[in-house]
Amino acid sequence: MSLRADNQAALKALDAPADTIRLYLLYGPDEAGSEALAARFAKAMGAGAERIDLDGPTLRGDPARLSDEAAAISMFGDKRWIRVQPAGEEVLPAVEALLQASATGNPVVLIAGNLRKTSKLLTLCDGHKAVVAIVSYAPEGRNAEQLAVTMAREEGLELPGDLARRLVTLTSGERGLLAREIEKLALYLDATPQRPHAATSEALDALAAEGGEQQLFKAAAIILSGNIRAAEHELARLRQSGGSLAGLLRLTLQRAVGLAQGQAGQGQRFGGRGEDDLAARWSGEALGRAIHRLAEAERTSRLSHGVGETVLAQELITVARMAARGR
């Protein structure tokens, strides 16, 4: 079964795992979206389920390991599932063995990134009766806002259109960040699917005042202003408070793109008295290089999970230094 992530059938397949499905292949250019789907599957399995973590290099060296883990029985009789990430074409022999095994009892969730249409792994999985393949594309525009509304409804939140747009702007439409912001809002309002609650701008403002949205906007402006010492302070404070460096990078990237568009006389302006001051610190060439660095750092953070936070912090400070040179 091959589905898009925005298809209700895909969500139902993850929310109610079927005994006949051996493998859930999550792939596509929006890897953060695939990770959000994997988290959804984990929630369906339950907090007490045992999770086994494997990766592509491990399975390349030992292809039989995947089917062995899928057939293993938990010592405590709990549910058990296997998560494979990162993974690519190197796991093909392991997946072949899994699908050919006489019996398996533990489902496998494989996050494979952006597979080509000619991928042998995708060809094997696409249409196989024991596989659910779900492709994730980054939501944009109204699709992103509708995604926010749908995700909020699942948490028991009624999300008005203006708040959906605000959340999409804050998270750049990244599913994982969007899900976390919605979860925080639901917790703040004590909303559940059984006790729905209408989201309000006041509630979102209150969360922002605790260091969320306002801190990110402030930190992004400081980085683009070239104040290196203040940028280092904001990064340290954000990490100490458990904030999202990925969210800060995406917002900084978004503001940098907005500055570039403003210099070209087009695009969105964030407003505020400091907007022209920020634009004045950057030449078009330097801003283009900064945008490229930020975009590459965002991509690296998604693909290299172990060093993501370090890479983000380094690149944000590098961008601050680039702005400082233009002061």
C-alpha cells in the first residue's frame, strides 16, 4: 500500500497497526514529516512498548538482523517494534529477508529519506501487501494551515485560521515543530479529544511570553544584526530552556529570505522599526551566502541527528559573524 502523508488512510494505518503489516516505509523530501509519522506510530504502540533501534550500516553488515528482531519475543511479554534510521538502498537485502521470512511478529518502521523513483527499495515495497509506504512532502501555503488545523483537532484543539497561519509561520510549516507547538498549546489549555477546547490568541501569546515565539523572533533578529556576544547568549538561553534551535534556524532563514526579497522590492516584510536596520547590514551577495549556509545547516540537522544541535549553533554564530563584518 502506497500513500501520501496527507491522506487520512495513511494516518489510520499508523494509528491502528495491522498484524498483517510487517514494514512501514516512511520516506520523501520532508524527513521531519516522516519522523513525525514515526512518532505517531510509537504513540499507537503505547508507552510500554519496547523499541529496538537499528540503522542502515548495521543492517548492511548483517541483513538477517532485521528479520531476527522482527521475530523475537519480548522477555516481558510487552509489545515490541523496530525503528530503522537512517536508512537507504543499503537495507534492501535486510528488507527482502524480512518480507520473505516465514513469520514475524514485531512491526518495522523504516525512515528512508528522499528515495528516487528508480529506487530498488521503493520498487520492492511499493504495492507489497505486507508494506505500508508513506511519502511525506513539506506542506506549503493553505495545505500547511490545513495540516495545522487537522493536527490540532486530533489534540482536542479547535484552531482558527489566523492562529493556524501564525503557527505555520513560527515553525516554517515543519511538521515535527508544528506538532510540538500544538501539543504545548493543548497542554496549556488542558484540551483533549474527549474535552475539546478552542485555541485563542491569548493562550498563544502566553506561551510566547514564556520564551517561545517572542524569544525566537528576538534571537533571529540579534543573529542577523551581527551582535555576536548577544547571539551566543540567546543560543545558550534557548538551549537551557529546552527551546528549539531548529525552530530558531528556520525562523532566521525565513527572515533572511524576507530581507533578500525586501532588497529586491518584493516578498514579505516582518515589520518593526529594526527591519530596515537589519537590511542595511547586509549586501545582496553576503545575504545570499548566509541564506545558503542556513539552508544547508537545516538540511544537515535533519540528516545527521547526532550532531544536529552542534551544527545549528555553529552556523547561526557564523551568520552572526557575517553580519558583524558588514557593520
